[in-house]
Amino acid sequence: MFDKLDEVEKRFEDLSLQLADPDVLSQRALYLKLAKEHAELGQVVEAYRAYRKAQQDLEEARALAADPDMRELAREEVARLD
């Protein structure tokens, strides 16, 4: 599943670059087609990036839990992120 989401994110980035290309900008029909696809993928990519960020934050909080001075703060953060 994550491989597919990585592919979707890559396609989104490719579309972003294409939409900035002057050749694409000069072709209204192509631009509209690519802009529509870009918009459709945008919500999925945004959610996937938020998920990855939350996973990273969770891993960092768990790593902090190993430090006795940071243990309580880390527990609170892990509970919030879980």
C-alpha cells in the first residue's frame, strides 16, 4: 500500500513540475487536464504526508522515552500521537 502511495506522491510532484512548464501553460487543454489530476491527487498526498509526519513524530517520542529525564514528556507525546 505504501509503495502505491509513494507512486501517487511522485506523480503529484511530476504534475507540479509540468504545470510550471511554459510549454504546458501554452496548451490550455493539456494544462487543464494536468491541473485536474493534480487537484485530485492533492488531498491524498496531503493526508499521506501528514501520516508520515505523525509516524516520524511517534518514533522520535518513543526514542525520547529511553532517556530517563525525558521519559514522562515522551509518554505524553506517544499517547497523544497514538
